[in-house]
Amino acid sequence: MKLEMPTINLDGEVTVLATVPEVIQALKSCAMSWQKLISRVLEEQLEKVPQGHGPLAEIALWREKNATLTALAEQIKRPEVQKVLEIVEEAESECTGDLQVVLSDLKKHHMEAQDSAKFLSTLERHLKNLSTGTGNEVILNVIPSLLNALRIVWIMSRHYNRDERMVPFLERISWEISERARRVVDLSTLFKEDIAAAKIRITEAKNTLEHWKKCYFTTCTQVEESGSERYWKFDVKRLFEKTDYMASVCQDLHDIFQVVTEELYNIFIPELITVSENPKGIDELRKEVNILTSPMEDLTFDPFSIKSAHDWALVMEEFREDVSVEIVKQIFVENLKNPPLYKNHPPVAGAISWSRSLFHRIKHTIIRFHEEEELLATERGKEVKQIYLQVAKKMKEYEDEKYHQWREGTEQKLPLLLKDTVLTVSSPTEEPVTTKKSVCFTLNFAPEFEEIIIETKYMEQLGYPVPEIARFVALQEDKYLRYTSKLKAVLDRYHKLMEMVNEAETKLLDDYIQELRTILKAGHKRLTWKSVGIGEFIVQCTQTIGKLELIVHHIHNLSEDISSKLRSIESTNLFKFPQSKNGDELPGAKEFFDYVKCEQAKDVEHMVRKYSAIPQLLIQVERRVANTNSGKSPKLASYYAYWENRIYQVLTQLIVKNLKAFNATVLANTPLLQIEAVLSDSEVTLQPNASEIENITGQSIQDTVEVTKHFIRWMHGTCIECPPQHVKADEVVTFSFYSDVSQSPLIIEQAALITQNMHKLLSSLNKCLNQWERYNVLWKSDKGTVLSSLAAEKPACVIFDERLQFHMKVAQEVTQQPLIKDEQFIRLHLAPLASTVEEKAKGWMTSLGKLLNELTREELFSLRDEIRVGVFSF
């Protein structure tokens, strides 16, 4: 491909040389030879095609083109060649135009080859991995990377951005992927491998084929979202028709191994091994299973070729039908004793239906064999037909045996079931209904009864003759269903009603419950499923239960009213405390407990009003149950007692709760009342003192318990309050709940606990007064005696100064101490005591001052007299 250069001398200016005829003639000849050479080279390069089906062949082709055209292009760029072209062009030779066209084509194709080789080279590493890489993970990672690189080429390349270039290249990649899958799934060796390993190879090949298509469409989306105006809208049939077909063949192969592994080897054969005493028979069966796959090893066509799709379909059809007969046979043998039933099917008819469904499956198989004569004509096809006939015979024998057993059993059991009573009871009929746990009635409709009805219907649908008695019962199915449904509803209402009433209400309604029970007894003593009076029995039961329900609901409404009043009484707060005055000033102890007592009186009035309304509600119950309104019906005696006991419990709980609340108040760190510390009879004490406070507290506790004196007891067997009884001429006794409530151990315990805690609190307050005893010299010393003795001693002034300083210090000290101490719910005011101590100290200071003044005056007067005597004597 070397360009031939002219032999003449080309030294000199281009314009000069272009006028020399000899030079022009030689250069024309040279230019024409260049034109022919370049044209021939371009023609050869354009005719070249990749040497192979894969994408690497196309990259090799472009590299070769690039190398060839680059060699020519480099020669054109040489200075001597360029000078020849300039001289010819300057001379305006007629060959210049043709040569320029050829040179332009060379430049264009060179740029194309250069561009294509450069961009396709970026794909080479991915394509080599795709072709020769090992490991499924490598391939799954290569495909998206390769497509991403192709996307960049599509966007940036000036030549591989057209369908006519990109589609063939993608076809080559698709071919490479399909060939790789074909190498992985080699049918000549696949069925000789371990089944698990073969399934893995098939799965990997299928995943690779599907992954190629999935990644392609992902890349299509990325190209569109990149904003490029050139979308990937290629012919997907050209790209994926073959790989899609190969993936479907891989799925078929996987299904084959799945059937062999799970439905034959893993289910059928292990079951036989555990029960069979003929290992040789098991081996024969294993060989029979292997025969199913033998046609796959001797195929005369390429199953991965779309052209062989029909042949492959026939092979798969034969395999599926062959396996179908084997599986049906297997299922039938395994489940003879416990066949799977369709939803709502009874055991016998369900077993027969199951057997027939299996028969239809293998019958369908044989029909398909007859339709495809090619399948039936094979040796294996004839064997399958023989197996079918054997299994079909066993199925027919199985169905007949099931039917005859059912018929005999039905003719024996059904007459006995019709003699059963409609109800049964769980306790003796003589037991009186006097407790909440009443007699329990149960529907006596045996499951076998309903099963026979369902079996009869299905047997007739299956075409079997049924016993006349069974047909008669089945025809009345709606009636039996209606009876059982209504009887269940009746019994549900009855048992729910019995659960609703408590023991007291059960005794109260004894007559009504006995009446209902008497009616229900007919259901378990007289009425059978052949009786004609079942409907009337249900109506009578329903009416009687309805009447009792109305009474129970009415009683429950009244009971709820009573319970509401008792809840209100029980929740009453009997310890309401006064609010502090002026924000900080608290009431004194007496004022505090007087307020509590006053508020209790108001609450008692409200509680007694609610209590007094209870008898009227009980009289309404009496009116409904006994048709009287006296408040003393014997029928309600136990009911009155029940509520009186409830009232006792409520009042006991009322007092216990309030005493607990008050005890918590005593222990709480929130002051509610105040007392003072004072000096009384030369003793530092509380005012009121501890004994008085304890007495007030004890009286408040007693007042709280005596609240129950306002709740008058009822006369025995009634809900009428007991009138006052004149025991003596001047003594009247009122029977209240106080005598019982006050004896409650819980109340006694709480009262003692409050008293104990109050005593501890007051003891603690008294202890805090002990520090004031250090000042007792102020009030326990006799001032006159002390001063007289001091006057007699006539001490120096410094002694008086010491004593005055001591008392001044005391006066200052007591005023600087905290004057309020909060202890639990009591606030102790120390100001009165501090004021008294201060006054005592100041009193001592005054007395000492007077004494000092008197002694000083005496001394001064004495000194004056001495001075006067001395003067006069002088």
C-alpha cells in the first residue's frame, strides 16, 4: 500500500513548477496511480466482514481497518505527497477532482474506523469476561457493566449511534450469551450428573439468559432518562427471540429434574423403601424412573434451536404425560388409607371423588396420547397405556369397596340415630335449680347424622343408589338444619341467661327457672328426631325464655340503680378539710376537726337519702316477681338479705377507705392544721397539748364510724326499716349497721393505726421543744432570791455586765430561730414561745439593771457622805 512517488525533481516554488509541462505530466501519472490504490484499498476494507459470530470479531475487524487506513492516511500527510497535490491543484489538472473525492472518502472511512476501534476497545474487557470468564457471579456482574459501557458508546460515538450499527453488535452479544448457556447446559452429559448439580447448572444458564434481557431494558430506561435524544428503540425480537426460547428450554429441563427429584425420588421411592421387603423391586422402580429421562440424552436435534421447537415440545409432552401416570399412581398408593378431601366433602364420597379425579387425570393423559399418534406408537407409550389400565382397575375396585362399606353402615346406624332425643343434660334431672350453676342442656344431634345426610347427597351425585331411609332423611335436610339451628339458638339464650343471674337472683327466680326447665326436659326425655312436635317445642321454649329474659333485664336495671346508689355512698369522702386562711394561715386543731364533722353531717344527709330510696327499688322487683308491693314478700326474703349484706359491705368499705385516706393525710408532708408552742406553768408545751389533740383525733375517728348509725337496718325478711325499740321506759334503741360495722377488724385496725401515727407525730413535735429547755433558767429560777443574793454579794460591775450580756444574747437568739416547723400534716408555730422567752430574758435584764442602779446609787451616796466628812474635818 505504499504510494509511488515521482522521479522528477520537485525543488522550487509550487507556482513555478505548475507551469512546467514535463512536471505536470509526471505528477498526473503519479496522482492517477494514487487514486487507483486508495480506491482499491477502500473497496477491500468495505467488503470485509467479522470473522466469527461474537462481538470480539467485530472489534478485531475495526482494528484491522483502522490499521490499514491509518497507514494510508499517514502517507498522505507526508510533505512530498502534499507538495505533489498542491502542484497538481495549482495546475488545475483534470485528475485533481477524482483524486480529491478518493482522498475525502479515505478521510471519512479512516475517521470512522478510528472512532469505532477506539470506542469498541472500551468494551473488550467485558466481552472477554463474557466469552471466557468463569463463575456465574462473574457473568451476572459483567452483563450490566457491558451494557452500561455500550450506553456510553451510543451517546458519545459518532458512528455507533445508529440502529444499523448497534443492533448487529447487540445481536452478536446475544449470540455470545446464548452460546455460553449452551456450553453450560450440555445435554449429552447433563443427565449423567448429580441431580442437584445439574439443577444448579440449568438455573445459572437460565438466570444468565433472563438477566441479559432484564439489564437491556434497564439500560433503555437509563438512556431515556439521561436526556439523550437518541433512545434505544431496537428490534427486541432480533435480540431476544433466541435467548428467550433457550430460557424456556432451561425451565423445561429444570422442571424435569424437579419432578424426578421431588415428586418421584424424594416422595415415592423413600416411602416404598420403608415398607418394602423387596430391594430388587425398588431398584427396578428406580430404573423405571430413570427411563423417564432417557429420551433427553439421545436427542437427534438441537433443543436450543428455535427450528426444533416442535420436536422439543413433543419430547416434553411425552415426558409430562409419562410422569403424570407415574405420579397419579404414586398418589393413589400413598393416600389409600387417608385420602385428601375436597372442601366440604364427607369422608366416603370425598374419597371416591378423589379417586375419580385421579382417574380423570390419567384418562386425560391417554387421550392426549391417542391425539398424538407419534407418542402412542413408541415403546414407552405402550408401557404407559398398560400402567394406566392397571391403575384404573385398582381405582374402580377401591371406589366399589368404599361405597358398599358406607351403605351397610348407614342402614345399621341411621335408624338408631333417629331414635335419639333432641337434647341431653349434664346433671341429674332431680337436682333443684337453687344455685347459679344450673342444669346444662346440650343439642343431641350426632355428627354421624349430619355426615350421613351429606354422604347421601354426594353419593347420588356420583351415581350410586342410596338406601331409602337415607334418601328420606336427606330430603328433609333443610328441616333438620332449621331445627338444629333454632335449638342451638334456644340453648345459647338459655345458658347465657343462666350466666347472667347471680345466686341471689337464681333463688329469686326459682319458679320461673323451674318452669323453663320443665319445658326443656321434654327435649331430652320424650322428643326424638322422628317426633312431629319439635317445632312446637322450639316455639314454647322460645316464648318461655323470652318471658324470663324480660324479667331478668328488668331486675338487672333495678339492680344497677341500687348498685349506682351504693357506689355513690361508698365513694363519699368523709374527710373534707378546710382551706387555709389568707393563703398561709391554717386552721387550729379544734377548728380543723369541727369543720370535718360539719362536712360529714352534710354528706351523711345525702347518703341516707340514697339509702332510703333502695327499698322502693326492691319493691318494684317484688311487684314484678311476686305481684305484691309490701316490701316483705316471703319470695324475696333471700333477695332482701342479699342486698342488706351488700349494704353492710359498702358501709364497711366506706369507713375503711376513709380511715385509710385520713391516715395517709396524717403521714403526708402537707400541713393542714396548726398548733402553737407555749410556756405554761414553767413548762414548754403544745397548745392544745398532745393529749387534747389525741382526744380530738380519736373523737373524729369515732364520729366517722358512727356515720353508720344513720343507716337503719331492715326488719327480718323485709326491706322495711326497723322502727325504734323501747327497751326501758326512758331508753330507745335504734337498730343500725353501726353495731356490725364498728366490729369490723379492718376498721379497728385502721383506727388503731391512725391513733398510733398521731401519737408518733405529737411525740416528734414534743421532742423538737426540748431544745428550748436550755433557756429554762429564765423561768425556773426565783428572780427575787437570785437578785437578793446578788445584792448581798455586791458584786463588781463586770459581773452585772456578764449577766446582762447573757440575757441579751438569749433575747436575740430566740427571735432569730425558725418560728415555724412543718411535721407531716401539722404546722407548729413557735412564735408565741419565742416571744415569751424573749420577754423573760428582757425582764431579767430590767431587774438586773434596777439592782445595779440601786447598788450604784448606794455606793455613790456613801462616797458622797465620805467626801463631805473629809472636807469638814479638813
